[in-house]
Amino acid sequence: MLPLSSRRAFALKYRPRFFSDLIGQDLAVRILTNSILQKMLGPPLLLTGTRGIGKTTLARLFARALNCPSQDKNSGEPCGTCALCQEILEDRHLDVIEMDAASHTGVEEIRGILEACQYKPVACLYKVYIIDEVHMLSKSAFNALLKTLEEPPLHVQFIFATTEIDRVPETVLSRCLRLDLRPVDTELLAQYLAGIAQKENLKIAPAALMLLARAAHGSVRDALSLLECASYLGRDTLNVQDMHALLGLSDETRLEALVVACLQGDCPAALRLFREMRAVGAVAREVLEEMLNAIHTMTCFRLKTPLIEEMLFSETVLVRLKTLAEDLSVPTLARLWSLFSKGFDEVVASPCPELSAEMVFVRTCYTAPLPDLHTLLQNESEATPEKEERLQQQQTSESLLSQHITTLFPGAAPG
Ligand SMILES: [Zn+2]
């Protein structure tokens, strides 16, 4: 094993050095490399996407490709070995300036940049300003930027990155070339992790990699740091159970029992199972996310549509979910989905997520087993004397109630 000081974090060690190292952002990469090759530079770039998706990595790569004297004339890739490439890569080149707008929100910082950008670059062709979290700039800072964004000096390239595009003013948006970075597809991310695991001599089951990739929610950085965490577990071969423990996921047998309890409306069983899961380390939002995955999987089975991700569950659990799905109607599955997805939002926003999750299970147990609207209407159309009588009783009591309300609150219209 390497001494601690020489072991670098995976996210740093495997930070993409070339465009070809970047995964899942083909469109953005193609636009950027073409703009370099065709020398169509100028408009400020605005990179958007969730955190950890590779915005600043792409910005730095672009800064290198733009300035590298031995850049590849076909692919637009920087050489990666010249002094400029090295210095920019190590974040110590004077002409590539990075600023985090989250900690420099004021107009003074922007004025400083605007003044400095009038001077020619020291060694590069272009002075590159990378402003991260640009949405955090103050209104006056944005206003100060506008004129320069309209006509930036020829030797300057601005690159903005943001996680919250809605907070960037329209006036700035309209002056930028906007590139949206997409969350990386789970299977692609799992393949990528498999490659890294091999380089690190880490043995890990494909299904376990899939769980890691799923937990990273499309972020390469998060996926790498999860894999790094897993590497510290010190096991010969990492399996699905290890990942459950690491990610706070519930074990599959309990999850499947929980699905059954919700479908049967067995509230005490559902709560008991959820508490058992928590006792062994499962986290409320992860449990709900897995419930959503299970419901989606069952719906695919019911509709005989291929699954989006084959490896979310083990073969045994997939067979059980398939059997369960055969007895369920699509409207019931759709209702389950909306109950849990609304519940998921509540749990995420709740100050006490575990309690909130319990209430989601209670609500589901009381609502999920009810017949769906289609069945109700079908039953309703088969009129019987008992039904007629019940309907009449209901109408009488409703009209009595409405009379009562009018007497009590003369101004109020019942309804
Ligand atoms: Zn170079």
C-alpha cells in the first residue's frame, strides 16, 4: 500500500486531462472543439449543470486547448505535455484566472477583472477568466460586466459556470453561448467506474458498481468519491451487500416485503420493516428512492416494456417483482408512483425526514389498496337495487347537510 501522503483522491487523480477523457458530454465537447478548430472564438461561454458534473473541468480543458501551441489540428485536443498545458493543469498560469463568485459577489471584484482584462496575456494567446457559480454575483456586479460581455477584448475568453441558470439575468444569458452539461447516464457511469476499479486493482461486482453509479446521480465526481470510499472497506471482492451498508440502502428482501405491505395496506408491517431497515443503517430518502425504483420496475414488467436499468435489483428480487406486477393494474402502479414521488419530495424537504417517511408509508397503506377509478366506474355501471338505495340515501343526506349549512351560515354558498 502507498504511504498516505502519496495516495491522491480519485477525483483528482482521474480528473480528465483531455476531451476524450470526459464521459457523457459529447455534444458540449463537440461544440467546444469545433469552435477551437474553426477559430470561432469570442462569445462568453456559460456552462450549466448540477454540481460535480464537470463544468470547471471542462472550462480548464478548454482554456488549455485554446492556448496550447502544439494543439492537435484534427481533434482540437491540447498536447498535455508543453509548459503551458502543465502550468494551466496545475492551476498556476497567470493568464488563466479562476474566481469563485460565491465568495466574491461584489462589484469591486468584477471591476478588478474588467480592468485587468484590458492588458494582453503574459504568455498565452488568450487570457481566460473562469467564473464559477456566476449566479451568485450581485446585481451591480452583473451590470458592470454587461458592456464587456457585449464586446470582449479579442484576447479574452470568459467562461462562466453555474448550477442555477434561472438566477443568471436574461441580459447576461443573451450575451453568452450556453452549453448544458447533462447528468451522466448510470450505465455509462458504471462502465467508467469498472475501468477505474481495474486500474486501482479493486475487485467489485458489476451489480455493486451499478449501485454506486446510481447513487452518484449522474455526477462523475460523486461516483469517484463513492468508489474511493468503497476501496477503504478493505474487502477482497466488494459485493452488493457492502454497497448497501456503504450507501445506507435497504436490503432487498426487506424492500420487497415493504412493497407487499404497502400493497396490502398492512400499516404496522410497513412501519416495522422501515424501522428495521433504519436500524441497520438505511436512510429514509434512499429507501423511498428504492421504492420508486421497485414501482417503476413492476410497471415495466406489467407493460412488458424493457427495463431501463437491468441491474438495479438481483435476479431473485426481479422475479418476485415480476410476479407481484402480474396481479396489479397499471392505474394502481401509477397511483403508488405518485404517492411515493410526492412522499420523496416531502422527505427531502422535511426537518425530520425519518418521521416524514413513516407518514408516507401510513398514507400509502391507506390509499394504495383502494380500487382505482376505472374499476369503480365499471362496478358503478352495473346498477343493483342496493346501489340505487345507497345512492338515494347519500343524496338525501347531502341535501340535508346543505340545508343545515345555509341555516347556520346564511351568506355561505354550500359547495
Ligand atoms: Zn500543450
